[in-house]
Amino acid sequence: LRGVDPVKAVAIVGLNPLLALYGVGGGHNDLLMLVPLVGAVYAVVLGRERLGGGLTLAAVGIKLTAGLVLPFALAAGGPLRDRTRRVNLLLGSAVGFTALAALGLALFGTGILNMFPTVEQSQAKGDWHSLPGLIVTLGASTAGHAIGLLFTSVFVIITIRLLRKVWHGQMDWVAGAAWATFALLLSANSLLPWYVSWLLPLTALCADRRLVRATLVLTCFVQVIQFPGYIPHAAAMIGH
């Protein structure tokens, strides 16, 4: 449906070493999140926006990161888009959010509200397994908070610019969501290797060679910064 070579698309996702070693091998919920998320993209491409919105919120219920795709789906087509389709997408998302909130309160009570401080805390700690953390470790330890804030600001600016491009028809919405996810991964203070899986299906669904190359470079970068963890005493030598 997207006009992308299916063999290359499958290879981009299935042959990625981080997905195989850490995602599948570790049994992380990121892979579970990708099932409804890719289903949401499929539904939107088919013109079934209500289903797409609902599936997006189902993905958000597993991993908050999935919510980054929704604004790009809403921006697609810009002012020329049929208003009914955008309303249907919002309606499906609202129904999904209501169901998610009801299920969360039923199972966890008000404890579900603790997820936002938990995410903030995990990102605030950070480590050298990320681009901001690596910069801090290699000599800017006194400016750790400022560097984290700088990277977050750059991510927000990039995302807004990408949304504007999608709105004005200068970029495909799936490609916009993919580049925003790429920026999110680069700006994250805590970058675990299986997080790269967030980007893979979006990249696979786009005929953008630059995006494919960027995804491969990011995969190599994340794999390289994992190597010291397998070397005895390497973490101690770099100060962690």
C-alpha cells in the first residue's frame, strides 16, 4: 500500500541486530507496543481513522512513546484534508483513551498516575548509553542538566518543524513520525538498545534512503556504546 519494497522493509526490521538480541531476546514490551502501533498506521492508510486512533491509544497504553505518531497522523493532508477523517481519528483516539483510563484505574487505581514521574525519573538519571550521557561522561559532567535540557529543546523544535512540513504537504506523515522518533532517540538521556525498535517499522514503511541510512548509523552507534558493558572493568575505567 505504501509502495515500498516488502523485502527491504522486512529486512530493515527483522535483521536489525538490536531488535534480535535485545528486543526479542529480552522480551521487552516495546515489541508488544509495535503491534497495535503498526496496526494503527495500517488502519489510517486504509482510511479507517477511528480504528487507527483506537489502536494508537492501545499502543500508548503499553508504551507512551507510541503517542508521537498520532500528531503526525492528524497533520497529514493539512488544511486540504477531509475534516471528517481528522475528526474520526480524534474520536477513535478519545474512545481508546477512555478505555485505557478505565482499564488502568480498574487494575491499578490512582497508581496509574505515577507513570509520568517514573518516566521523568528514569530519563533524569540517564547514563553514558546515550548521546547526551556520553557527552557528559567524556568531559562535560558539570553541565549535565544543561546538556539534557538542550537536547530536549532541540527535539521539540525538530518535531514542530516536521509537523509543519507534514501539514503543508512537504513531507509524508509516516516519514515525519519516523524522523521525530529518530530525534527522540538521539535526545533521550537513557537510551536502551531495544528502544531502536520504535524507529524500525516506521523507517521500513518509508521510501527515504536518508532515513534508512540514519537508522543504520543509529543502530551502529547504540551497538558500539554497548560494547564496554561486556568488557570487565570497562565501566569503572570511564567513571561509571
